[in-house]
Amino acid sequence: MKQSIENLSENEKKFLKMLLDKGNVSDAEISKKTFMSKATCSRIRKKMEKTLISEYIPIIELDKVGINVFLVLLFKWNSFDKEDLTKKTFHEFEKDPHVIFLANGQGSAGQSTVMFMGFKSLEQYNEYFKEFRKKYDKYIENVNSLILPSKELIKHDFTEIIKKELLGVN
């Protein structure tokens, strides 16, 4: 059961804001700062982990771990009518360690898919895309890409939009 963020209690909103401010904050810390009991914090965390929070992950500076090339790839997947192929291929994309973000939608020029990807070097990117093209060229069209150095990533998280738009915090 997924929970709508609009239905959160005031305590749940305080708890979520604390998590967004500092992802590894303990229930004890939240309890101290919000004046909620530790039991209440524990109950809220368990509820949110079932309904709202899918996982806790650190935001890593890619260039500091040797991922020096960041790629934004847009394309039209032209085989949505082939359900088994689409499911298999997008499962492969999901499992691909180079794929950081993957989504389908509706875009200009019929583009349907966006992928954010990371590579150690331009050479690795080049080798990867030779194989990518061989494997998927007949299923994709209107490919557009933006290649940039990972150190030029300025912002890459969702916390501020959740705090502003959903929790009403500036």
C-alpha cells in the first residue's frame, strides 16, 4: 500500500523532513529534535518504510569514485507493442550498472525514454555504445545524448522538491 504524502500527520511530516535533511539520522536524534517519543519515531519509520520510502542510499560524487563521464540519453523505444521484448529489454537496462536513472514518458519528437548513465572514461563509454547500438539499434530511434564530465554535475537529488512542494518547507 503506497501512501500519499498529502495524508501525512504533522509528526510524520516532521520525521520525513529530518530524514531529508540528514538521511542517516537515527530515531533517537529525531526524537530529541522533534520532542516525539522514540517509540513514535520507530513506529513512523516502520510505517514510512512500508508505504513511502523505498530505500536509503547515499548520494555519491561520481567523479570522486572514478566515474568521470555522465551521459543523458534520450530515445524513442519503437517496440512498446512487443510486450515481452520491452519487458526483457527494460529489465536489462534496470540491471545495467552503468544506468543510474531510467524512465519512460512522452517527449518531443516522440521520444519515450530517458537514461542517465555513468562511465569511467570516454573510451569505456565508446566501447559500451558500440555494443549498445548492435544490440538495440533496431528497437530505438531519435537518439539524442548529452555527454558531460561528472565533476560538472551540480545537483542530483530529490530532497528539496519534496521539502518545498510536498511538505511546504522553504
